[in-house]
Amino acid sequence: MKINRRQAITRGGGIFTALALPISIVNYKKFKPMEKNKIFDVIIVGGSYSGLSAALALGRSRRNVLIIDSGKPCNASTPHSHNFLTQDGKTPAEISQLAKSQVLKYKTVDFQNDLALSGKRTDGGFEIKTNNGKTHIGKKLIFATGVKDIMPDIKGLSACWGISVIHCPYCHGYEFVNKKTAIMINGDHGYHLAQLVNNLTDNLTVLTSGKADFSEEELKKLAKHKIEVVETEIEEIQHKQGYVEKVVFKDGHSRSFNAIYAGLPFKQHTNIPMDLGCELSEEGYIQVDTFQKTNVAGVYACGDSTSRLRSIATSVYTGNFAGAALNMELCSESF
């Protein structure tokens, strides 16, 4: 495509845009209209870390790929990302934007800001319909749609989620070393997390918000490390701009904390995989094999929707592996 000097000035608002025509031409590729009725090798539903990682592997393998993403990542409120090599301390948005810019350099990869509403199998593969009224056709599918956390009925919790009410000691724990910390999880998961967080702070309390579900041996171990178990139900989390200050209990008393680990229930971000016949695990994750394949032929899944290991590093790994495995499947079919 050719852009003359006058067009460049009009679009960019100044002579500097005209002098930077190579950049303008490269960036224009992102907004090019797609071919009508184009059949993609792969449609990726979800364009965050795992989806972009899958697209990178496929784009470098010369596959025609469409990424559909609604632009609402679950970690949008998280101020900084950690424990991902080379990107430690960056915001999730910074990492995502850099990843997107690198993936879209590959000419066979397209990105649509849209919401996938439904999907069905066709004679040649799959059909995805979106909120913008579009229908996209692909030979294969990858779901990188993540999960949606379900907030409990505790005032203030949602405002703190991802900031000081956190889920992972590897992703967020170092920032709260030696701080007054609570674990708002009961049973095996709470006990397991107590072992990890005890390594980060000596000021630790387990809040079960109801009858504690620990064995006698577990209770003795918690007591040995001076970890108190509080069974009183929680009423409210008081905070300032998402940073926890106090937990208020239903009996009226309160306790001060700086951070709270919470294990929240969740649901899949989209029902399309299940509508296509994908099976879920007992925990509610999309079931995949070691190659990120679901039980439905031609459908893969990766990222948070498939694993309790919710981290950028894991999402990038599973996405890259899904893209590579799916490319191998396409190569085998055409060889």
C-alpha cells in the first residue's frame, strides 16, 4: 500500500509522521480489512498471554491465524506482575502490549477486538460468531479464554482483588514479606498455602469464616508455627484504594492485616468449549492432555482455563505448546 506525504500529515497531524512513513506502513497492517469468507488455519479465542503465545508459534509456522479477544483480562486490576523472567515488575498491560506488537509482526496473524458468542462444528472445521455480528471460519480452534473469579459476599473484597487480596505467593508474596498476612482459605488448600506463606512472614493467621476443616495433626502443625485459626465469619474488608487495612468479622470485632490470600470459586469465561463437547475436570478446568488437546478433535485449550497454576509464565508455556502441537497436527494432515 502507498501513502503519500499529504495523507501521512493528515493522519498523523504533523511533518514528523510524514518522516516516519515506514513505521506508519507497518502499523497500518493491524487495521487492514480481512478477506471476506477467509478460512483460517486456526482461530484462537482469547488474546492474552496464552493466546498470544499460541499465535506466535503458529505465526512463525506460517499459519493463517485469527485471534479474537474482548480486551477484559482477569488480571486488569493487578498493579505489577512478578515471577516471569525478563518482565518482573512490569504491569500486566505492558507485558501484553509488547507481546501483541511482536506477534502482529507476522503477516499471517490477525487480531480482532471482539467477543466470541458461539461456536459450532462445520464440514471443514469450526465456525465462531461474535458480538460484532461477524462469522469466522477456522480449521482448528484454540481456547485461551481464562476463568472468571466469583466474588464472595464480603464487602470490600472485590476492590482489593489482585492488589492486596491475592491468590499466589510466587506471583505476589515477596511484596508482602514480613507483613501481617491472612489466609482466607479452609481445608487442604489452606493448609498447603500456610506452609508456603509461613516462609514469607512470621505474622500469619488462617481465616476459615466458618468451621475449620483441618485434621488434628494439621492443627498441631499450625499451632507449632504460631499460626492462629479464626473461625468467625467475615463481614467486610476495609481498605484504602485496594490495599487492605482491616478485616471486620460478623461478631463486630476486627483485625488489622496488610495482605490476604484468597482462594475464590470460578467459572469458565465462555461456554463455547462446553457447547462443542469439551469436558471439564472435577475442579472446573477444561480437560486437556499433555499436548493441550481437549477431548474434541481439532480443539485445543491453554492458559488459566486449563490449570490451577495461574501465572503468566505457565500461560505462556501452555500457549506456546498448544500452538506447536496444533501446527504438528496440521502438518501431519497435509503431509
